[in-house]
Amino acid sequence: MFAIFLDRNQKTPLYEQLYKSIRSMIEEGTLQSGEKVPSKRKLSAQLAISLVTVENAYAQLMAEGYLKSLPKSGIFVEHDIQPLFPQKNVQPSIPTQKPGERETWRYDFRTNVVDPELFPYAQWAKMTREAILSLGHESINEVDPQGAYGLRKAISEYLSVYRGIHSDPAQIIVGAGSEYLLGLVIQLLGPDCVVALENPGYAKIAKTFQSHQITTVPIALDDQGLRIDLLEKSKATLVHLTPSHQFPSGVIMPVGRRSQLLNWASGGANRYILEDDYDSEFRFSGMPIPAMQGMDRNGKVIYFNSFSKSLAPSLRISYMVLPWDLVPRYRKSLTFYACSVPIFEQKMVETWMNGGFFERHVFRMRNAYKERRDLIIQALQGSALSSVISISHHDAGLHFLLHVQNGMNEEELVSSAKNMGVRVYGYSDYFLAPDSELNDATVVIGYSAFPSADIVPAICALEKAWLPSLITE
């Protein structure tokens, strides 16, 4: 007799309850391989349920391979089923976190965000409809692996006007994030490459290369950017750079150092420079700094950029410009990868750029971010902290360095700010390898998404954190 109990008060149908009960008995070994099970009529009578209910449950079990019917013999458990091991009750080793849940702060000087209030929601919604209606029938079924031609053409024209880069749409590859594009470069240039990385730098880049088992070499910086003398002593064949605004130091690489790096790259057939131009749109004084790729005469620079800072990080639309000699190699070996950005989003950005909206949006953002930066600097210089701080590399990008000389080290600066509900980021956290010469108490201040109304309260909180003598009982 089957020890099966059905609950007629449940919303789950009786046949499904019966099916699950028998399946569990087979998986647990209560019903063993080759064992005969009750006939449909017998089980129907035993459980006081309809014959149709039993037939439906048995039919599902046979369809999934748990039972088989032998003519004139009956219904049996399949011979090749082995009992499953009981589930281990193992608690996760990391704390569970609800979607969207993160540690909250009263004030957070993050660097990897944009101001959601500046996103052009109304225009974007209008462009979405126009982009979808303008899609050709062929675009629904197939997109070029390099990305939609119209978007690549718009990017090429933008780079020519604003970044001094002369490129052809055939050189441009669109992808969902720099990690994806770097993965293509690794496959294009081979797994034996050694990559030199700026130290300090963006840790995510190092992790991306290391996840592909690529050897990375941290190279220290000086006041002109990555040190060419250390690069020449390394075994690197690639070097990843942020020359227009080094992250996080903020150093802008001068033309002399750029020419040295281009000459280094020209000194080997397999040497290339990976130029990351991540926030080049935001320069607040003087003329824009041209991209290094515009100086390249020997096809040694692979240029990277994205719409993360200029539109939104969540769009996940990035692109790279390959030197001409790498384009045939890419077309021959890597076009089996489908473009990782949906055609609808590509068409939206294309429409946005071709209509002149992109340039106007960047101009609006640049003005808003400059105003916010000025307010933060004015608040700092007008505070009690003015005598113990100095600010550097604030003319470009969306962050600056704040040097504090109040007797605290960097760890104490970050910790005391945290106690006041303010999140600042230690400069040393961005080092890929320790620097014995680093003894400056410095924090990185990002302001792109910092609400203007919070500036004065946040600076007041930092005063109390870093000048505790100001706190009165």
C-alpha cells in the first residue's frame, strides 16, 4: 500500500500532488528501481480519487522517465533510476542581500555614478519610440557583430569632431561594457600577452585581465602619468592607460610622455596601447585634451570609450576602435560573437547622437557638474578644514583628490568620516600593488551624483570628523 496523503484543501491539483509524492518516493529510494506500482484502478480506490487523476499523474511520471508500462504486466519504476543523495543543509557562507539593498550612508562621495536628475527621461522616451519605428525589417533578425552600422558611423563622426580621432565605422566594435571588449582584445592578441597597468588604477580592469589568466604588471606613476622607464624594464606587450584623466590620481598625461609611449609601442610587433578615454567629455578649464589615438601614426592604439559617464552606466554600451591592421584579424576569427548590445538600444543612441541631442546633453551635464564641483570646493575652502586641506587635479573628470594634514592617517580619515555618516574613499585603496613611498593622507572625492543640498551638511560632518576639537558638549 502507498503511504500517500493528499490535501483537498490545497490549491495544488490532486493529480499534481500525487505525481510529486510518487516522484519523491522514487528519488528517495522508497520505491526502488524495477519495483511494480499499484494499478490505476487500485490506487484510485485506495486514495478515493478519480481514475482520471491517477492517469494524469502516471502519465506525467512516464513522460519524465520515472515509470514505464509493460503490456499485460503492469506499471513499474524504470530500471536505471538510482536514489538521489539527501540534500545537505548547508548555510550560505555570505550574508544574503535583497535586490537593490546596499550599505546606506548619509553622504556618499562615490565616483562610479552619474546624477539621475540630469538624465533626459522625457526626450529619451520620445527617442525610444522613434528608434523602434525607424528599425528596418532586416534589423529585427540580424545585427552586424560589430554593432549597427548607423551607430558606428555616428560614433566615428563624434570622435572626429570632439576627440581628434579619425576612424572608419569598420574599425569600431560596440559591446556591452569594457569587460566584454577587453575579452575580445585578449582573444585577438593571444593569451601570452603581458599587460602593464597604471598603479594606482581601476581594480576592475586588473580583475578582468586576471580572470582570463593574463599576466598583469603594475607600473607606478609620476606627475606625468605612467613611468616609461619602468614600462621599458617590464616584459609587457600591452599597456592600459587613462591618459586624458588618470583614474584615480587625475593626472593628465602631457604630449611628451604620450610620444614616448607611442615610440615604446612601435618598438615591437605585438605591442599595443589600450587607451581608456572614460570621462574625457568633462574638462572644465582650457581646451579638451585630444585622445592619444589621434597622435598614433603606426596603428598601435586600441581606443576605448563608453556612454557610462555621458548618459548612464546602466546602458552598458561601450565601444572600441581597432587599428586597421587588427580589423581583418578580428573579422576572420571573432565575428562568431554576436553583438552584445540589443539593437533597440543601439538605435536609440544612434538617434540621440544624429539629432544633436547628445552634444547638448553633454554640454548641460558639464555645466551642472562644474557648478557642483565649485560648490564643494568653495564649501571646503570656507570651512574650518581650509587650513589643513589641499585639493588637486580638479580641472577634469568627476572627482578630485583631497589631501588632509590634520595628524590623521588615511585609514583614520575614512573611519572617522564613517562615524559621522560620510563615505569617503582612501587613495591607497586603488593601488594594485603596495607603494612604499605613499605616505600622504589622501581621499578621493567623487561629486557627480552628490546632491547640492547635501554639500554644506556633509562638509560640516567632515569638520567634526577630522577636527574633533570642534565638537562641543
